[in-house]
Amino acid sequence: MKEIPSPRIGILVVAYNAESTLEKTLDRIPKEFRSRIAEILILDDASSDGTFTAGCRWSQLDGMPPTVVMRHTKNLGYGGNQKAGYALAAERGLDIVVLLHGDGQYAPELLPEMVAPIERGECEAVFGSRMMRSGSALKGGMPFYKWLGNRVLTRFENGLLGSRLTEFHSGYRAYSVAALRRLPIDRNTDAFDFDTQIIVQLLDAGMRIKEIPVPTYYGDEICYVNGLRYAKDVVKDVLEYRLALKGFGTCPWIPKPVDYAFKEGDGSSHSAILKIMRGLPPGRVLDVGCSGGLFAERLEDLGHTVTGLDFVEVPGVRDRCSEFLLADLEEGLPPQVGADYDYVVAGDVIEHLSRPEHVLRELREVLRPGGRMLLSVPNFSHWYSRLRVAFGAFGYDRRGILDETHLRFFTRSSLRRTVRAAGFDQLRITATGAPFWSVLGGGAAARTLGGISRLMTRVRPTLFAYQYVAVLTPHAAQTIVAGEHVDVQDILNRQYVPAEVAGRVGAGT
């Protein structure tokens, strides 16, 4: 059996004005563990004292692990220094990296225990917690106000994140370098709340965190953390994350899902389009912006034959529709799309395009004569958008009307002008209410507010409609059947029958 090589373990020492403590801290690394260390990375964050010299002096002693000592010419901040260190750890091929503070506040004696759970494959991150053993933090010299603040903030963060950590604010951590590569830590803050953001990223990615108890030590080191500012920042981070999950704000340090979460009957635009499609005979459908194919799957269940199209391929999409095409609509429809579709569905698509009129014209050309196009767009004249603009607080959100990826905004009147210019006649335009289900869940409050929203939408759609859903057909003046122009009113009034169904009806008469 081939022997599995031992992981390359690295120690990242972040240091700032730590000349008096750095060498003492490094001396405390257990001698029996030093042979297992592939490299020690000492990053001096532009100290004004001799921290860099102290690190170099220690690295040249006999019997020490290979050590890299670097001094930043500009102070990067606590978070910025870690970013540089983790990038260096990945560059040098390390598998596990342990964060150790150069001031000696965290016990180097426990380095073997810090890396062991990752070596065993039990987790992607290990945190040294000073709060696991009741009373040990206060006995170790942690000031009462810091202990109380730590406990209050940790409980608050656990409550909002659904986690069960005993401490969010320990700086003693070990990470799998492969796991760090999967997190967008380069977008994190450079300040002290970097540690909180990386916890949120780990939890959001479904990664495992294990805690081990560590002793508390407070000496005469200088604390550079502004406690009130730090508390404000970590609260802001967790609230920003929770709001981002509901679609508010952008939260750039949390990855955005590439596929949409479609729930049947949730009152969304896709749900409204599906309801319309249930009343139409089965036919060939082009689902533009199909994402993971959840909507296409439901159409297939109704008897439709669906060709999905999107600029990214979400895993599983080819299993949910009859055919999938990878294409960027900014470059136009690919020739593989073909023609003679009975239906084209573009749910929440054209607002993401720089030239929606051009794409709409191309989509009109792939419809068979008398075919239907179903599309939805957010209503920019909704009261939420109006208030944001009126109060000078215009900005983008993670999703919704002010989605950060939207390139065009539509009102009901501008939507009508756009589809008319693209060669479509409007069969009908309906409106959906605000998606309180996505913010509040499926409880009584969401149902009550949803009912009020639907009522107000019927009374004043231009102000209360969250999205518009349009059913369109190509201009009748441009539709030719058997060499004759078909009257527009005839098209609008006629019961539409897809090509395949019409062929079967004709064959049986």
C-alpha cells in the first residue's frame, strides 16, 4: 500500500511591534514538534521597532525549522497581514497553516493539538477557545469587561448565524490551506474583524470548525484593538451577511450563488409564468436564462420539450431539460438555438443585458408564427426603489429590483415601449407583489404582508408591483401564414395551438 505523505505544516506568525516578545514566543514551540514544521512564516507588519531583526536573529539559530522573515514596507493591518500570509502559505505549497500571534498571547505549546483534527480529516479549521473551560479566561487575566464583551458578542453571532461556537474572537487558529483557497478572503476587511468574516465564510461554505480549549494569557503586551469599534464592526459584518442572504446589500466577501432558488407557488415571477404555462398546450420551449434548470424541469413535467440556455452551466441542468446550450446573450443567440419554438420564456433576464431590444428581436425570430413569449422584469417604480432614490440612498443589492448585476431598469411604460420596438404585441401584463416569503419565510407575518402587497398591487400596480410578467406575440403585421398576412386582432383573439398539436388535430379531421 502506498504511504500517504504527511501534510506540510506551516506556522504563520503575525507580528507588529513585537520585538520584546517574538523570540520568547517562538522559543515556546515544542522541540518535538519543530521537526514536523515545513516552514515558519514571520510577517512583520511595518513595525517601528526591531521586530524584523528579532525574527531574523531567531531564524538563524541552530536547529530551527526553515523560516521566512518578511517586513512589509507599509502597514497592511491585522487582516491585511493575514491575507498576505495565507497567500504566501499557498504559494509555498503548505497544506495546513496555523495563525500564531507574535506577542505570546496564545500558547505555542498547543500547536500539535491545533493541527491534529485537520490532519485526521475531521474539519477544515481549528479554533483555540479560551471560553470552553468555565472561568479559565478570567483566571488567566482576561479583564472582566473583555470577558463580558466576548460572551455577549459570541452569543449574538451564534444566534444570527445558527452556529454553536464557544468563542468567535480567538486569534489562535489553524486552517486547511485548500479550504482557504475556496474562500474569497482577498475581499475581506484589513481590520481586526477579518477573523469574524472568515468564520462567516467558513459557515456559509458548509465547512467544519472544531474548537479546542486553550489557556488565557494577558501580559504587558500593547493592545492595538479599539474595543468599541471592533464590536461595531463584527456586529455590522454578521448583520450584513444576514441581510445579504435576504437579498439586501451586496456583501462582496460572501460568494453569490450562480443559480436561482425556485419555489413553486411562492408568488415569484417564475411561479407566475409557470401558472400561465399550465394553461397552454405542450410545445417546444426555449428557456432563456435557465440557470440550474429547476423551472425547465417543471415545464418538462407538464409535457413541454425544453431547450435551456444560459451563460454558465450549473451542475445538473442537462438532466432537467431536453437540451442545454451554453451561450452569452451579449454576443447574440447562437445558431444552435434553431427556430420554430412555440414558446420563449425569459424570466428575469433582459434587465441583465446591455442591449435587451437587440436580444428580444432575435428571440422573436426563433418563435413560430403566432408563438408566445413570456418574460418578467423588476418594476423600478416600486416604492422601495423610489424611496431609495428620494432619500439619496441609491445603491445596489445582492438581488431584487436593485440587483447589482442589473444593467437596465424598467417601468411598466418603458417595458411596453421596449417590447413594441422589438416587434411584439402585448397580450397581457400582470404584476406580482413583494416577495415577503423570501425575507420572512413562510410564517403568518409573511402571508399577511403578502396578502396586503397583492391587494395594493391590484389597486396601484405602478407603485406596488414588484415585478411585471408579460405575455407577448410577434407583431401580426410581420406574421405570414401560407403566404398571407394574418390580422393582428385575429391573432390576439384566437385560441393558440402549438405546431405539433395543430398537426395532430389536422391529421385526425
